[in-house]
Amino acid sequence: MKRALTAILFCTLAGPVLADDAETYPHCSYTPASAIGPMFETQSAADCEAACKENAGEGCTAWSYMGPSAMFPDKPGNCRMIKEIFKEETGNDRFRCGKI
């Protein structure tokens, strides 16, 4: 019973956060023509966006974040800082992206 109540409480509290994330960071993916370094691990799309802003002086103009897989939800996601976009895709549920 205690586990069920904990799960319900978590879902109730997490619901608004997940909805806000979807509004702030759309489902999309950028394939880079050139990028700043390889993909690196990060916890959220917000962290990926912040890293790109910090590296704007190195040419970061966009970012693409792939969340953790459903099999390993406790692992971090992957972020790519992009200088030049080769291809843009929308509607991919695993990716979030943005331009600065």
C-alpha cells in the first residue's frame, strides 16, 4: 500500500514538470553538419541548452538532446552542441532540440 501511495504521489508531482518540459523543449532532432566535440552525457534538455549557451563563443548555435532509454531511465541522456545544422526533424519522441 505504501508503495502504491508513493507512486501516485510521484506521478501527481511529476506531471506538471513533464508537461512544462514538453512546452519548453519541443520534440525535434538536428543532424549536425558540424558540431562542437562528441556527444556528452547530461541529465536534461535544460542542461544541454545551457552548455550550448556557454559555448556560443566556440560557435554553438543549436543543440540536440536525446533522453535516456526506457530500459535505463536512471542513466543520463546525451547532448550534442551543434555549429551548423545539416538536417532538421520534428516529432521524434526521444529527442529535444533548440537554437540559441
